[in-house]
Amino acid sequence: MTEVAPVTITRAEIFVFRAPVREPVRTSFGVMQTRPAVLIRLEDKDGAHGWGEAWCNFPACGAEHRARLLETVIVPLLLGKTYAGAEDAFSELTRRTAVLALQADEPGPLAQAIAAADIALWDLFARKAGQPLHRYLGGNEVGAVPAYASGINPTGVAQSIERSRAEGYTRFKIKIGFGHELDLSNIKTARETLAPGEKLGVDANQAWTLPEALEMAERIGNFSLMWLEEPLRCDAHLSQWEILRGQCATALAAGENMRSVDGFRQAIFSRAFGVIQPDMCKWGGFTACLPVAKSILREGVRYCPHYLGGGIGLVASAHLLAAAGGDGLLEVDSNPNALRELLATPYPAMRGGMFTLPQEPGLGVEPSLTDVKDMRTLYAEVR
């Protein structure tokens, strides 16, 4: 890692954007009627800056809430402080909000706000080092990472796959958990739509009990799927995952709702999962998720970052995947979302199933704030 002088944070801007959508995004537990994004821009005393993004998809009011946590809790802890590296800030923020997270019973939202600040700090340090983030994090020179089209709704499955294929994807993941017969029909339709060499995964979004998951595991076993994602609730005991794994021919995937090093360690060593999917905007940022990703890979498990949000978090996830290495896939939401492209300009191209990795310093992208000004619902500046 290139040496960079310590930075002193002097200013922050927090933004919330909401993009309208023609077709709501559906999961087994809820529907997104708009596409939100929470961004933070941190600036140091030299005028250098970095961007970060917080997870904020559910509930609908979550984006503004995360933004206020950044404005009133996280940024005041950063302002005027000097840090030798982003890891130091992450450790301090985590330590100083630990009791508040317990008192408010909000460990998740606070972790998401800290993750956004962490991403912004790594972006800032990498920009000052003059290196793309994946290189600054110690990764090899990488021009692109393999990706898949995610979030495919339970209606119009074949059309969504065809549209995603036209956009450059060769791997796809459809939403299930809407009733076994509809799920099976959609999986069959998707499989019939695939061209030679293309692959399919499915995501149940915590929809089933263990008996329901065991039934579906048997019924989908011959479909040669990439993975079955979150068939059980994230708080299901690991023993349930292990029982399911023992009777499921399809690799099990989970991780987007794990938010501790110990939680990931237990998941890795349980051997229940073939794919583990930390979401860096939901917990950990670069500081915590890169070591977790490397631990996943060391144990022979596949690391694939989870992501569903705006462009900054997506590009950050691509850099993290490149820095970690392995054969993992970047999750790219297939649904139209102006905040994906407009919050990460120039937006990376998709070609032949590969997501182009920006090579400019830091994240290598900037939000086009002029183009999204009519979608802004909240703005705060803190000095």
C-alpha cells in the first residue's frame, strides 16, 4: 500500500436521492416503489475528497434515517480528527457508537452509516495515493471483474433475461419465494431462456422454513443452478443450514445480513455455505469486509459481494472483489435505476459478462449531481 500522509477531515456533505421506477422491485418480504441512495462526501483540510454509500433499501423511510445518522452521529465524530488510515477511523467510529447501538437497538443502521464513511475514507486515501482502489488495497492490476444480472422479478422472467443479455450479461439471478409452483415455473422458464454457457442462480430472500426449504431443494436439484440464496431466515441456527446443505445438491449462499466478524467466521467454518456474500454498504466497508473476503477464500468458499443500491456502492464492491481475488461474481441489479448510472460517472461498461473496473485514482467515478438534482430529497453539510 502506497504511503499517504495522515488526513484531517474538515467537511462532510450528505445526500439522499430517490429515483422513480416504472416497475416496482419485488422480494418475498417487500416491494421497493422507488430506488433510494444515501451518499456521503468527506473532505480533508487539503481539499481532497472521497465518496461513500450506505445501504438503505428497506423500510421505505430508511434512506433519510441513515442520512440523519451520518449527519448527527458519525460525521461529528470525524470532524477535526486526523487519521493515518481509514482503518483507524473505522475502529474509532465502531467503538464510540457501540453503546449507542445497544441503547437505540439500532446496530444495523449505525453499521450502515459507518460503512458509508469507511468507503469514503478509503476513496479519499486512494485518490491521494494516485491509485485505483483495488490497487491501493493491495490487489493486482485488474481491468474488469465477472458480474451477473440480479434482482430479476417474478413476472416477465424471460424478457428480463433477454434484456440483461443484450446489456452484456451471461449470468442471471431470479427472485423466488413467491409460492413453490410459481417459483418452479419461473426457474424452468429461465433455464429454457439460457443460451449455451450461460448460468442461473436463485434468491429466496429468507422466504422459507426448514421443511419448505428442504422440499424446494429436492425439487430444484436437477436445474444445475449456480446457487440457492437465503432459503432460510438469516437468524436461523447454523444447524438448520447444515441440515439443508446435507440434502441440497445446489450450493447455498448467504451473507448479506451478517454483520460481524464472528458471524462470518462461524458461517465459513460451518461448511454449510458454498457462497458467502458480505454487503460492504450494509456492514464493514472496505476495512472489515476485505479481511472477511480473504478469510472466505482461504477456506475454499466462494466470495461474491452482495449489492443492491446506487452507483458508488456498486463500484466500491467491484474494487473490493478485485482486491480480494478469487472467482467471485459482482452482483449488478438488472432493474432500471437512474441512481446506478448517474451516481457513478463515467459508468463502467459491461462486456461479455465482465464489469469494467475504473482505473482512475480511488473509486474512479463521481456522482453527476446536476443530473440527479431533481431526485434529491435531503441534503446536509457539516463543518
